[in-house]
Amino acid sequence: MDVMETLTRPYAEEWLEIFRGLKRCEWCGRDGKRLNRAGLCRSCRNVELRVAKASADVATMSPTISHHERFLKVRELEVAKKMKEGCIADG
């Protein structure tokens, strides 16, 4: 082993241990950010809220709304679900 490797190896191992010990987002796996109680970072939490809001909008649609409004609400739900899948796929 080289003298330089001998001097830097303990520091590198300590540095890696720090990163292994960080809390990570449950969906995207990002670390070093503040996490909520569900273990999600802010961006994933926003996606979770978007899915919840879109689901509630679709669930409470009145039968008298226009076809266009119904299409927009269902589409928003589909987009929000795909965003959630994207967040989870990142992790």
C-alpha cells in the first residue's frame, strides 16, 4: 500500500459511514433533507398531496359536470399517479 492510501483510507471510511447513516426519503431516496413523519422529503410530500387532492376531486365529481371537466380531473389524477411512480422509481 502507498503511504497516501494509508493516510486517507480511515477518513474515507468515516466519510462513507456518515452517508450510510443519513435518513433518506422513502420514495426518492434523497438524503440530507428534512423529512416529514411519513419519511418523505418536501418534493415527494408535494406529489403525495397532489395525488390526494386529485383523488378527492375525482371521488366527489358531480354527475352533472361537463365531459371536458371530467376529463381534466381524471387526467390530473393520472398525471399525479405517474409523478408518484417517478418519485418511487428514483429511490
